[in-house]
Amino acid sequence: MPAKKRQQYRHLPAFILLVLAQGEAHGGAIYSALNDNLPLFQADTGAIYRTLQQMEKEGAVTSVWNITESGPARKIYRITPAGWNKLDSWKHDIELRRANLNYFLTTYEKLKAQKD
């Protein structure tokens, strides 16, 4: 089971960057956006915040504290030019994976049709 969870999180940085490419957001809003838009999303908020911290160290995102709204201060994240470069790399990686999966599905369907 732990290997499955790790695999689930493989593309988490890509999806976080995709959310931030649409506009700055705090961690809870990022979690909500992913939960609302990805049918099989299963990461917890802790994974979101750990990934944001790592991406901030790498320079893919920056953050500022928002203390102007009522309630507790929130850390607002924004994608950087380096983050856009990483998003481009993720796009390329996902396109290659999709091509490999399409090959599998097409070949499987041909074999299945021959068998029947």
C-alpha cells in the first residue's frame, strides 16, 4: 500500500502548479481545487503543504503571508518563472506517458479482437 500512495503523489507537484498557474492561492484552496477537479484525488492537506514547501525551496513557487483578511493569517502561494518551466516539463512527461498508455490500450484491443 505505501508504494501505491507514493505513486499517487507522483504528479502532485504538477497539479499544484497547474492550480497556481490559474491564480495565487493558499494551501487549503489548492486542496479544494484539486479535490473538486480530480475524480480520484486522494492526497491529504499535509501532502499539499509538504509539496508546497519543497517547491518553494526549489524556487518554483513563492509565498507571502496574508494578514489583511479576518481570521488566521494564510500563506498565499504564487507560481514563479521557474515554476512555469517545471510545469512545461510536467506537460512533456505526461504527454509521453499518455502516448505509452495509448499504445498499450490500442494493442490490447487489437489482441482482444483477434482472440474473440
